[in-house]
Amino acid sequence: MLDLLSEPYLIIAAFIVSLVITAVSIPSIIKVAELKQLFDEPNERTVHSKSIPTLGGIAIFSGFMVSALFFSDFSEIPELKFVLAATVILFFVGIKDDILVIAPLTKLLGQILAVSIIAFFSDLQFTDLHGFFGINHISPYFGIPLTIFVYLVIVNGFNLIDGIDGLSAGIGVAAAGVLGVWFFLVKEYHYAVLSAAVVGALIGFLRYNVFSKKNKIFMGDTGSLILGLVISVLIVKFNEMNINQNFEYSKYAAPAISIAILTIPLYDTLRVMFIRFFQKKPLFKPDKQHIHHIFIRLGLNHKQAVLILILINLLFSAAAMYLHNLMGIRRLILLLLLAAMIVFYIPIIILNIKNRKK
């Protein structure tokens, strides 16, 4: 039956199945969480005022995995088995952290194991720097460690921005949506299916995370780790496909465009890490210095803050897509970094002015 579906319908089907499975499974997951008292309790670093279940990642995992397994052709995309194996590992790392809490080092080692499976055993690894600093082809001795590092940065970036309702999932929809459209345009339909599967799962989750009061749920580390992994896989594939510029819709400055697509998780993580480093605080200890916390202190509600940040992320993506042929990779990255610094600093200035007037 799947062979009878044309590619657009296959992508739509992957999206719908993932969305439905995620949305249908969440009420049952919430009931289990309530029975077992598996909640995220309010504390000094959280922005919610009541106990909320944290097992939404189980639903995201279920929706994405079923859809990816059902609608993907493993003979055409053999690397998918390694991606799904890594996803399962991060699922167990995340679910243990959501229920029992694990040591940061143990969590990091689990992440390294998962992404190393993809980097070592599949072709989803960096083999070219696109002329960045005059470097093109790179050997596996440099490419594999670089790939593992990038996977870890993106995975933890999504994990660290998951601080208010809908932000990590919303940015995930934006990133996977942009990449999915590009994969569709260049006829890389297998990765368009994966993009559609993760977008469907996230939208099914957002239905409860953002728009439900009775059945509210968080994605937890399970959801954010899986989301970060899938997005990082799409990013690596996007970069590798753009090594050669001999096809329609190819992108010259793919590394810079990748950074733009992930503006919020990458720049906000970098900014917060610098703040914690100079304040001599643990780099991975949660606090309220993220940009979404600043928006909340300015008086915005969760939906308003998330919408603004998603729009910023999409604006940076669109700008990079437009400018990629007009300047080199280094210049475009510097422009994006400067623009991000300005955009992120404006709300901080406004907040400081507001606090001085009190």
C-alpha cells in the first residue's frame, strides 16, 4: 500500500500518523504520571506554579518512532537504523532522568554513546567544511569528532531552552519545518518524511503542553533529547548534501544557514554558558538567565514569549537563505552572530530600564 502513495502523500501520512499517535497517547500518560506521582514540582528556577507531569517525551518518542518505522524505506535510507538505535538510547537516558534524576556525567556519557553510533557507523558525519577557513574535504579523524561535538551541542541546546511551555517544541517545529521543505524541494523525500514525523509529534505534544489546562504536560528530558538528536541528524544531512552545488536549491553557505536555523538554541546556550563561566557558576546548573526568562520578567506570558522567539528564529533562517550567495560563510556567520547579539541584548536593556524605574 505504501508503494501506491506518491511522495507528497507519504509525507503527509507520516505527519498525520505521528501527530495522532502522540496526541492520543498523552492523556493515558498523564493518568499514569498522576497515579505514580511523576511530576515536575515548582521551585526557585521553574516558571510554573503547580505540579506538572514530565513524561511528554514518551508520546513524542512513540509518535516519531512509529511514523518513521512505518513510512521509511530502509533499503533507500540504511543509516536510519543507526538513527533509531541512538533515539532509543536517548529515550532511556531521558526517561531515567525524568523519573529518577541521573548525574550530569552519566547523562552526557549516554548522549556520547548515542551520537557516536551515528557518527561512526553511518554516513551522517561531516566530510567537508565548505571552504570555511579555506578548508574543504576533511578526514574522518577530524570529521567524526566534529560530528559528535555538533550532535552534542544541538541535543543539549534543545534541552537547555526547554524552560517555558512550547519553546523547545516550537523551535523544533520551525527548524524541522524549514529543513523538511528544503528536503522536499530537492527530492530527498526520505528525510522529508523524517522531518514530517518529528513535526507531527511536536504539534501533537503542543496541543497539551501549550493549549490544555486540564491535561497539561511537559516533554521532559526524554522529549528534548530526542528532538535535539533528530534535528541534528537533519542538519548534518543538509550540510553534506550541499557540498556539491550542482543541483537546484543548493545552498552555498550551508554551515551558516544551519546556524541560522538553530539561532535560538545555539546562541542562547552560548550566551548563558558565557554568563555562568564569568560568574563562576556550574555551566550546566539550571538558572533563570535564558532569553525566555527575560521575556517573562518583561511581562510577557509563555505564548507571547514563545511566538516572538519562533518568529526570530524563522527570520534568521529566511535571512540566511536569502544572503547565502551574497557573502562568504565567515562573513555570514559573523553577520548572524552580530545580529543575534543585538536582538538578544534589546530585551535585556529594556528590562534594566524597567527595573531602574521601580
